[in-house]
Amino acid sequence: MNGTFDLGAIGAGLAFADSLAGLEAALAAGGLAATAVVQAPPGTGKTTLVPPLLANRLLANVAARSKLVGKGVVVTQPRRVAVRAAARRLADLDGSRLGDRVGYTVRGERRAGPATLVEFVTPGILLRRLLADPGLEAAGAVILDEVHERGLETDLLLGMLAEVRQLRGDLTLVAMSATVDAPRFAALIGDHDGVGPAPVVDSPSALHPLDVEWSPAPVPRLDGRGVTRGFLDHVADTAAAAHSQSTAGTDSLVFVPGAREVTLVAARVRGRAGPGTEVLELHGQAGPAEQDRAVSGRGPGDRPRIIVSTDLAESSLTVPGVRLVIDSGLTREPRRDASRGMSGLVTVSCSRASAEQRAGRAARQGPGKVVRCYDQRSYAAAPAHVTPEIMVADLTAAALILACWGSPGGQGLTFPDSPPGPAMEEAAELLRELGAVGPDGFATAFGRILAGIPADPRLARALLDGGGAVGHRTAAETVAAVSGDQRATGADLVSLIKTLRNGTGPAARRWSEDVRRMEDIARQEGSRMGRSLFAVPVPGAEAVGAVVALAFPDRVARRVAGEGPERYLLSSGTRAGLPAGSGLSGHEWLAVAEVSRAQGRDAAGTGAVIRGAAPISSDTAEAAARHLLTDTLEARFSQGRVTARRERRLGAIPLGSTPVRPSVEEGRAAVARALESEGLDTIGWSTAAENLRRRLALLRRELGDPWPDVSEPALLARLDTWLRPELEALAGGAATSAIDLTEPLRRLLPWPAAARLVNWHPNGWRCPAVRR
């Protein structure tokens, strides 16, 4: 049919071409609202072939043509790099110009138009479209790719789109996975009217023989500061040596956990591999041209390549021509530490499933080899599958999306894994404090505005509130820097922003685009509270810190006196250290944007390290976190006397302590606390009082009532009965040296039985020698 995709030409040489007929049949059985799960290993061509197949299906359905005019296929990819690469590849194979029949949209960039039939997007883009158009009327089909990666936003889409299908009778939904967990997703997206789970379409593995070699490093992979430099050197040396020994013309793919490690390993490989090998970097911060170069096939006359990559190339991207894989066995995953109020990415061993996918990249086009830079014991100890992000990540943004969707906490939606209750409750409470949700849990009008800003809700709130205090431009620059991919050297956000302002690379350009977009949002929505938060104008040197403090008042930090220039106490109560050599060392106050678990030198011995911060003054700290300010009088009973001090705190941070005279009520409470924790020995027993107490205890034991119980618990339970006058004296400032417990004990004597005390238990007697 005119305008359809030529699947024969597009699928030439792709393993998934053999599964197209099975997928067509499965979709045909489901009608316009069909569902299916595609299970195929990375590199088989499912991302290239399934979208145009669905587009052809929409175009060919003549009966529904009038309803489908203008409706295309939306395909999610978990990363921006993968979105661009998938769109470019399909457009190239289709012979069309990128942005016409095949397009893409990522944050800050869109190449698509009215004629676009297949559009690749990130999950975040599709989530925001759903909030703006809950029926997703512009789409005829949605494909969720790489669902096995268990990204938080993709999990949310699985639940929300399953609900959309119940409202629409003409939306096709396909989930694609590279692992064997397909039946789970089939049950999740299948027909909820009793028809059963979605059909699963498998693709035969395209793997050729694979040789596995183990090459553990002589040094640890990780220490308290992250990936060790010695291990990265081992990975680089192993890659260079293995590449030199491989078949002539072989391309190699090296997996390391993050962009920093990519740069370090690539630099060392260049020094080892020689001029006959091209070394490329592939990660989210690389420029589009460099990314395209890495994921494109090697042309005639091109040098053999070593591509050093993050897990981008694990399943989201296919790197053609690879026959050798070098695997560090490490990855970055989000983690949330509720007790310390920290969240962020941590470096951990990759799952066994991820290790197998990485290894499989070497055997897609012929016999291959994987060299694992760790031992078999570490492989066996790794988790079987990746940890779902919904189980370990900060859920604030997710909770806001669900509140805007009309399902607070995910009520009524089905996810692959339900979000943890405590984490969701904590997120909901934070959103209530921000004014983003109401008491009923549903989003407020302000919450919907925050949900439309591509940043954490706390940063979105700071963007709007901070604009009036520091200017919309500065607020936008700060929020864009904190929410971006760049890591601040020495944790110094001010220096990072200066570098980005003056930079010309892809990271700087992407940041500038984010700044422009966020500045427009801040100006359109207006400053909500920013003009009233600070009593005096914020100095320019503190502008960045002021915005960060507005976003994260629980992370305002003060240097701990007497413990060095790098140790800080956060208002949440967490102690954290600056990285060694940070230019922020010695500042009295910091506004902290990111803090994560760490040990060793970078944490200054605190167990947590500050990753991003900016200096502020005490006035700015108190203004931004004013709801954490407390002014309390604390009375204590110690060393025989009641004393009191007035304490000012910003959360857990002490601001000042002044001695004051306590009131009688405060003194009485202090004495009661001391007696409860330390007992009556706090006051002390005189010899006479101890003697009387022992006599009464004996009579109680031998005769019972009416003689009183003078054990410690019994006496403490009846303080008002026998010790009230003395307690009042102590509360008023009297010293314990002026208190004798003998007379108070006599108040417990039972009358008239007390008259016989000397008979039942005399203090002494006269002996024949007339001595007492």
C-alpha cells in the first residue's frame, strides 16, 4: 500500500524478520485494541521492525481509517541516546528524512511533524503527554521497549496505559523485553475483561558460539570512593590486550558503569592500543555526533574500533560489528536511604541477566568472545535480575504523576511490582508540604504545574519560588544544573554552573536548552512565594545556594566546629563530608543538593559524601528552612540542681544556647525525668533515711498491709503522695544536699499501726550492761 513501510527491505538480515508473521497474527486476533509482548534478545531487530509493522497495520485498517487519521505509533526508549539512535536507524533503512515519517522527541529536542508515523520518545515525555491528554488520542499504538530494565517511568507507563486501554477501544499496546520474564508483562497488559494475558511472540536467538574468559583484577573493583583506579586500569589493559590478540578487523565493546569511568578507561586504552585502532566513547553525556559514530557500522577502510560504553549498549543500543566484549561487571543503580534522607546512584555488581546480555553482544553476527574482569564467584553471587527502580528509588516525582493521574499512591493501577508503602507515604507527605497534593491525595492546581516541569518536584517548586528572590535566569540555571547529568567537581555547584555557561560541548548546549525552557516556565507561571521568603535580598554569591536550600531545606548544612573544614551536619541530622580537596571546604554554611553513602577519604569519616552544594549564609539558611526553626527551653536536673538553657535549632543544627532560669513547671518536669531515668539515688539516701526504709521493707515483707511498699518502682509511682514538698523545692532551685528523705518516708507510715513501729522493729535495745 502506498505510504507503508517496506518491511522486507528494513528487515533484511535481522533475526526478528522471521517472527514478523507471528506478531502480525497475534495482533490481528486482538483487533484495534490488540496487545502483545515481544520477547527477543538484544540485536535481533525488534526495535527496528516492530514499530513500522504497527504503523503499516494502522494504515491498512480501512474500516477504522477515519478514526485513525493522524494517529501514529509512539515508541519509548529508556534513554535519550537510544531514542535518537533508533529513530535515525529506522529513517535510514526507510530511506526517508529524519523528522518526516520517522521522528523522535526528547527533553528539549523534537524532530517530528504532522506526517510522522513512528515517533521514538523517552518514557518521561510519554508520561507528560498522558497527563496532558489522558486518552492519548494522538496515538494509535504504543510500544514500550526494554521493559525488562524495570525503569521507574516505564513501570508507571505499564500501569497507566493498561488503564487507558480500558477507556479506548482502538489503542494497540505492545511491550518488548530482552529477557524471559515476558509472561509477567503479558498478564499485566493483557485484556482485563477475562480474555486472558497478551500473546507472547518469541524471536529465536541469533547467538553464535561464545567463548567466555575470566580475568579477575589483582585489586578490588570497589572501595569506599567507588570504582578503584587500579581496577579501571586493569579493564583498560585487558581490553587493549584482548583487542590486539583478536581476529584482524574485530570491533570491541567495553562495559563500565558510568561516564567518568568511560572517559578514564578510553584514555588509557588509547595509550595502549596504538594509532591503528579507533577508541570511541558511548554514554549519555557524549555529543550526538560521537554517539552516532559509536553506534554506526564501520565503513570500508575504517580502523578497527574499541567502543567504551556504559550499559547503554547492553540492550538499548546495538553496536554493529562487535565480536569481542570486555565486561567490568559493574553498573549504576538508584538507591534511597530513608533514614538519612539520601538518594542517588550507587555502583554495584550487575545482575547475571545483564552480564549475559552484555556477553551476547559479541555473538550476534558470528562467533565471539567475552572477557569478564572478575571471577566466577562474583558472577554467581550477583543478583539474578536487575533491581526494579520502583523498589529502591525516591518516589516523590512518581507520586506526583500518580496524584495527577487520579490514582494517589497508585490506587487502582497494576504495576510489575507495587511501590513500597513507606516510601510512597513519605513521598506523599513531602508533596503535601509542597502544596502539590491536597488532604485527599489528589493533585492541586499547583501540583499540576509542578508536574509539567521536567525536574524533581522539590526543584520545580524552587524554580518558581526562587525566581522572585534571585531572578528567573539564575533559578533556571541552578535547577537545570542540579537535575542534569553533570557531576560537580569537588561538589561545587557554583563552579559547575560557571563551566557550563562558558562551555561549548554537548553537555553545555543541553544545559543551555534546559535553562531556556525552565526560565520560560518560571516567567509564565510567576513567582509563587519567592519574594516573601527572604527578608532581605539574597547576595549574588549566595543565589545558587538559596535556590538549592529552597528545594532541599532538610539538606541545609553547617560545618561541625572542631572537626575540620570538611565535616558538616545537615538539618536532617545526617553528618556528611566534602570530597577531599573541595573548594567548598571551610564555608560555615552550605546548601546541599546531593548527598550519598560513602566511606573513606571522600566522606571525611562521616559515612556520607556531599556530591553537590553551594555556599550560603546563616540568614539564607534560616529563611529557606524557616519551618525547621525551633526555639525551646530545656531544663535538666543534674549534679543535684535544676538548670536550664534556651536552645535555638535549625532542624538538627544547633544555632545557639543561652542559660536561663527555669520556671517551677519546667523544673518539676526536669526532676521527674531525672528520677524516672536515674531513680531516687539522684537525690540520695541519708543514713537515717536508709535505715527507716529498710525497717519498713522488713515489715512489709513479714506483715504485709498496711505497711507500705518502699521498693524503688513503688516509691517512684507515688511521688506526689510522699515527696511533693521536696519536689517543689528542687524544682524551685533547691539543691539535693538540702533534702533528707527520712521525713518524707514518715509520711508513708500507716496510722494507727505506725505507733507500733518501735515494737515491731525497734531501732535498738538495751543490753544488760545498760548500753543501748
